[in-house]
Amino acid sequence: MTVDAGKPAAAGALGTQDLHAHSTLSDGDLSPARVAALAAERGVQIGIADHVSTRNAERFVSSLAAVERYLETIEALPVFVAGEFCWCDGMWRDLPAEVMDRFDYRIGSNHGFSLPDGGEGSPWWKRLPAAWEGRADEVMEAMVGNLCRMVRTMPVQIAAHSTLTPPALFALEPDVHAWWTDAREDRWVEALAESGVALEISNRYRLPHDRVLRKARQAGVRFTLGSDGHTEAQVGRLEWAVETARRVGVGDADLWVPERRRRG
Ligand SMILES: [Zn+2]
Ligand SMILES: [Zn+2]
């Protein structure tokens, strides 16, 4: 889907916004107030983007009532009001529009992807299940297809840790380009460019790799930086992401910058 492109970044913006942080409202270690205070100490604007998903009903924001409580809590803080939605969970389809609209922006994440046999793959798979042994390339192909559908379907502004690739594949062949081939990178970049969804540079996962970032920049895709921080050590920390952005030529003008909605 096509989304609001956000406003242009001010000069010197690179590294001043961490748009992906977690709190105790889902699986983070720190209270939302502590996340806000830590970001201020570290000199970054922060977006609290807790998991809004039924995938882990105990820990995640997993019902309409819980989403409303979540929004009330973070709307009172000097942070961007965000949420991380799972591609593999239908909650983003079920929430009313007026609730979805209260987020300053929404993040879409591949925490699980559909396989052609009806099963679900994981980007964290350390070993391929028996049915997929010897078929790693098909798994990769399915995952890239899911990512492209994700940005074309989900009402999100950012694709987080998108090129996260199952370790089971790197155990077979460590070269990232063996899996992220030119053709797959091109499909992914085209889906991002056409949907207008921004590509997150993830400080936590150290993704994406340089070649796809350079292609995305060439295609006019916009970028965000995210710590994906869950801990005191991680929240607001963007060193790797900033260094990577500079290395591949991503500058202030290439950033996607959210706007805080006016709240009564
Ligand atoms: Zn995630
Ligand atoms: Zn996250």
C-alpha cells in the first residue's frame, strides 16, 4: 500500500532518531518512562514500538483493550507512538481504523513467513525442518516473496530487520549474496520503492547488507534507523546503523521522518 511519505529530514538528522524501541509493555526490560529518559540522556528522539500481536498473548499487546491502554500510556510520554506488527499475525487487520490512526507510525516485521506447503517458516531457524532439508533455496524464495507482499499489503511505514535470514541458510553457505541474490534484492527494492515503505537499518541485527542498501538508495527508498532495543545497553544506541548509513551513502535527505500527531 502507498503511505504518507513523512516530512523531509532536517540537516544533521542522521542518528538523531531511534524509531524502534521496546518496553515492558511487550518484551522489553525497561519501563516506557525509562525508555523515554534513556533516549533523552543519549540525545535521540525515540519511538516506542512494542509488539502489537497475538503471537505471544502473555507478553505482547494482544487485544483491542490492551492496545487502547498501550496507546494511552505512551501518548503521555515525549516519544513517537509506534507499534511493531507481525506479518504472520492478523491483528493489524482486525483493529479499528480509529485505533490504527492513533499510531504516529506502524512497523511491519517478518517474525514468521508462509511456506508453499501451508507451513510457517522462521527467520530465526537454526536448522531447517525435515520437510525443507535440501530445499533451502525454496525457503529463501518464499521468504522474499512474503517480504514483498508484506510491504504491499500491511498498513505500515517501516519494514524492520527485513533481511533477517535464517541462520540455517548461512550454515550451508555464509555468503549473504548466495541468498540475497541480485534478482531477490531487486524484487525487494522494487516492492519498497513502489509501496513507499521505509527500510530500517537495524542496529541490533546489523542489517541490511551494503549492496541492497545501495540499491535501495538508488531507487529512492527512504530509510530509518532502529536500535530494536529491549535493554538498557541497547535502547537509543545507533552506532552501527549510523556508520552503515554513511558507508553506503545514506544521508539526511534519504531518511523517513515521522511526525508526532497532535494529541488532545
Ligand atoms: Zn521484530
Ligand atoms: Zn522489535
